[in-house]
Amino acid sequence: MRTLVARHGNRPYTLAPLTRAGVARIVREQVGEEAEDAFCEECWAATSGSPFEAVELAIRLGERKAKGTAGELPVMRDLAAAVKGPGLIERLEQLGTGTVRFAQAAAVLGAHFAPELAAAIAVIGRESAAEATGELRAARILADGNALGDELEFVHPLIATTIYRSIRPSLRIGLHNAAAVAVRAAGLGPTAAARHLLEVPCEGNYEAVACLRQAARECLRAGAPEAARRLLSRALQEPPAPEERVEVLHELACSTFLIEPTATVGLLREALAEPGVDPDLRAAIVYRLAQALAHTDRIEEAATVAAEEARQAANARVRLRMQADHFVWSMFRADEPDSAARSRRLGRLAGRLTGRGLEERYILGLWAWDTLVRGEPRSSVLACAEEALNGGMSWTAENRGFEIPVSLALIFMYGDQPRRAEELFTQGMAECERTGWRGSHLAVGQTLFGYIRFRRGCLADAEHWAREGLQTADRVKGAVPAQWFAVGVLIKTLLARGRTADARRLADSYRYGGVVPNAVIYPDPRTVYAELLIAEGRSAQAQRLLTEVGERLDARGWRNPGWCSWRQDLADALAPTDPARAVRLARDAVKRARDFGAASVIGQALHTEARVTGGPAALELYEGAVEQLLKSPAAYELARALVGHGAALSRTGRVQEAADRLYQGLEAAVHCGAEALATRARGELAAAGLRPLPLRYPQTDTLTAQEREAAERTALGQAPAVVAKDLRLTEQGVRQLLSAVYRKIGTDLSGLARALETFPRPRE
């Protein structure tokens, strides 16, 4: 029993009915081993195996000195009836009016209660309460509580339920009213009182409204938005004072947003329709309305709402905030009419900001994201993101969105510093959990954390987090974009693991092939679906999808191949039928990747160019791809490039060089969880007449002492030649050590010093 209590605490735990043998054992423990089998069988039938009723019946049989014989069956049946509902109430009523009132007040308070509180509700004195307590203890209705102090509790929750249900409805309402007053007077807080207010009719009680609102705030702080929603719905029905109605609507909408964002829109529009709304409150309502519209894939409406409010705002701070919201939703519109003009306006606004308050840092964060998708140099993008984050950004701050903090974290992923992105996402998701934001916010956080793991090459982790995100999104009504995020990341991960059939089943179950979102979603559903089509050999259909995506993104000036790799994907789709165009697309992707400057993006683009070029001319491109990816944290892309390079070398007769690349690629693929890639590497080795070797290095994220020293010296700015000399290695050996460091830590050279500050040291 202690173990059960330790595991479940106050949470309900349903006990299965006892077996015939179980009831017989309980009965014989009280009346003796001589109890007849037929008597025990009748006890089981009378109690239906209920643990509570069986124990109570056995105790009462023991008190009657029963022996468990056939002649005692009538007595047993009377006792069994007394244990059940009607019999229990009959026994209670025999104890007197004051005791009945005390028991009813206790039942209204719940399983555990303070006797003085029950006495106040029952309107009986201290001596009468003590007398009632003694009688109820003797009748095995009440017992001492487990908590510290003089709390009482019912012997079994079923007793409390039976007594509660026996109270006349009119009396029950009165008792709950009295309980609400007594609980507040006792200092037990608004949440304890609100539980009773939910059980009484609405009567325009402004004090009740205040209590319900306070209790709802406590529920939200405790991470219980469903409970807050019930309390605020009740407060609105009371109703509140006319001047408070807008506030209650806003609070109800905010609690509903975490559960059902579609319902939030209606509540907020109703609030805005009220006369004389306070300007600050109006700004908060408009902000939440725009966010709710965006989270239900009504992104154009979200942008329009923010723009209109920005034009009307008289307060400069409110206007700046509304401008930021307008820029957010405009940027994430899939059909933004003039991205270039919006980008110029955003750049001018960011350039004029002299301070670094939260509103200004949000604008700066938007500018950082804009420069990322346009493919500006990585160094400037990362610097802008760091400046925006200087001072921190909450994912769950009241009247703030999580879109900018999430986008800033993703900038580090695209900029080859995924460890930094993971740290920011871990903090953000923990914040969501603490505050009860377990809806679409948490779903997107879980999904994109999986995407970061995917980009690092941790495919098993990526699949786990994407599935977690999808399960969370499925529980939220109307959270369609969150589902698309999760399905897209999960499909990409399944394809990387070689499970094309599973990816197809997932896509079909969510009708993913027909998704044309109104918002910009990453990874883009159409590029992900095109990857699935290419994996299935349906390149023509993939070409059409990717061409549409490319035209749309090019028109907006969003040309970063690290953010959206449609050029590389289209090159792969075109290679069998139009190799010349495929090569042109791949070369363009390489140029844009070099403009951005992230080694993982350059390496992936070079790998695509090598694939579509083919033949001996591809060898130098493969070599360049591997060289770039060795300087990045992208383990899966490195594994792909190594296997591709090895296969190309093998086809030109350079077997020894091919073997080295293929062995490295096989090991990397196994560590990533890329089963299909590992199978391909084994096949290429077999075709070259080589046998796969046992894995040379265990899979671990821990740095060796030598790796740590090489990393620290490099972070201090020492040249590879100096590091090699001090560590008695070749420069190539140092580069291999650093490559392992980048993948284990999750950063490239530019983020190495910062990452080493928090990365665990190797054990001595």
C-alpha cells in the first residue's frame, strides 16, 4: 500500500474487483479460517468483489462475532446492505441531526477536511462538532487524516460520494455557498473557494467573479489551462460588472488559446466589439487575436489585424509593437504581395532603433530572420541574432509571441551552431511545460527540436521528438500548422532512415500531399512531399511541386539553400531527364551556399552537384563536399557524402581510396541511425570486393582528452600546424579530431569557444 501511495499520491487509481479467493481471504482474516466456502462465496456475490465493501463487510462480521456459517447468511446480507449507499445513509441518519449536518458539510468539502471548517459550514458549535466526529469515527465513516495537523478524512471516497449525492439539491447549493465563504475566510485561497462557486447558480455576484478570476490565474500559473477555462467561463456567465466584461473575455480567450485557438478568435472579436476598451488592453487583445489567427492558418487576417492596429495606435510603444506583429505575420505569409518592400521597410526600422528594449529586440530578431532567408552572410546573421537575444526572450511571456524566439534559435541551427539552438529550445520547452502551455507552442517546440537533431544527424532522436510533437499537436483543436510542422520533419527523418513506406503511410494519413499552407512552414510541406516522391521514383510530379516552390521563393528574394533546399531537390529530380539543367541548378545552389557561408550548406550543395554531374568530373566535387562537411556538425550529410565519394572512387578503379571513404561513411551512417545508407555502403564495399570491417569507434558524444585539448587550442586561435606539433600529430590528424569535436559538440569553429564553456570535460 505504501508503494501504491508513493507512486500515485492523490491521483485516482482504480482497483479491479476482487476475486472469490480474495474476498474469502479477507473474510477469514476477520471471522476465522473455519468460515465455510459457501458463506465466503455469498460474501463475494453480495459485494460484487468491491475492495471497499468487502473489507467493510468483513470488519462488521468480525464485530458481530460471526463464524461464517450458512445460518449467518441473513445477518451477512443485512450488513452488506448497510455498507452500500441506502444502508449507509440510514445508519448516518440514526446518529442525529447535528451529526448528519456535519457529515454533509464534510462531504461538500471533499475527502480531506478540517473539522472546524465543516463545523462552520454546518453551523454547529465546537462541542457538537467533536461529538459528531466521535460518532462518525465509531461508525467507520470518518478517520484521522494522513496529513499533518488535525485534518479528518472519510474512511473511503465512496462514503463521501454517497453522502454528497444524498443531499437535497437546494441544500447542497446552500452548503457550497457557505463553503466558498468559509474557505476564503480560512485563508485557503481563491482556487479552493472557486471549486464551490462552480456548483452554485449564477446570480451576478461580483465577489464571486473576482474569486473565479483569481483562481483562474492560479490555475494558469500552475499549468492547468483547462481548469482556468472552466472558471473564466463561469465568471462570464455570472456575469461580471459591465466595465470588467472585456477583461474577463480577454482572460478566457488567453486560457482557451492553449487548448482551442479557433474558439479564441471569436472571444477576442467579441471583446473588441465592446465599447470603451482601454488602449493597453486593446493592444493585448489585438496581439492575441493575430496570434490565434496565425496558429489556425489564417495568416493574412493576422497581418491585416496588426497593420490596422498599428495605424490607429496613438501610443508610440504600442505602435512599435503592432508594427513588429505586422512584420511577423507578413513575413510568414505564403502569399506576401511585396516581400522586397516589406524587407526594406523592416531594414530601415531596425537601423533607426537606438535602444535595445524588448520591443526593439523583437524588431532586430525579425531582421535577423529576414537576412537569413535572403541568404545574407552567416556571420552578420548570427551577430544580429545574438544582439536580439541579449537580455533573453521568453516563449510564454504575456502578450508576446514565441515566433521570434523560436526563429532566432533556428538561425543558429542553420548557421552550423545547432548546440546553441538546442539550448534555446530546451529552455523554451521547459518554460512551456512550467506554465502549462502544452498546446501548439509545445508541439512546435518538440517538432523543431527534432528538426535540429535531424540536421545534426541524430536520426533516432529526431524521430522521437517529431512523434512527440505530432502527438501534442493532435490533441489541440485547430492546430493544423503545428501538425504540418511535425509531419514534415517526421517524413524527412523516415526517408533519411530508409523507411519510405512508413513515410508514405504517414503522408497519406494526414493528406500531406495536398497541403498548401497559407503560412510559411519549415520545412516546406511541398519540398518534403517532393522528397518523398523522388524516393518513390516519381520525379515528374516532384519537379512540378519544386518548380512552384522555387518560383514563389525566388520572387520573394528568399534564396538561402540552407533554409530551403528546393534547388538541390529539383536538380536530383531532373538529373535522369535533363542533366544539363540539373547541373545548372546545383551550381547555382553552390554559389548561394558560399554566399551564406555555412560549411554544412556548402557541403550539401557540392554533394548535389557531384551527384548530378557524375563520372570522373564529380570526384573533385565529392572531395570538396566532404572537406566542407568535415568542418560542420552535420553528421548525416557527411555520411552521405563519404559514401557517395567512395562509390564514385570505386567506379573509377581507385579501390583503396574508395575503401577508406566507404568505411568512414558506413561507420558514420550506423552512428546516425541511417539504416538505408549503411546498407548502401555495405553494398558498395561488396561490389568492390571488400568486406565491411567492425566499427572502429564507439558511438559517443563525450570528447576524448586529445579531442578536448585540440578543441581548446583551436578555440584560442592556434593554427593547425602548431596544434599538430604540440600534440605530436599530423595536420590531417588534427583536422580529423576537430571534425569529431564539431559533430559531438554540435557547432563549427565559430561557435567552438562558447560551446566548450558548458560542454562536459572528459573524465580523468
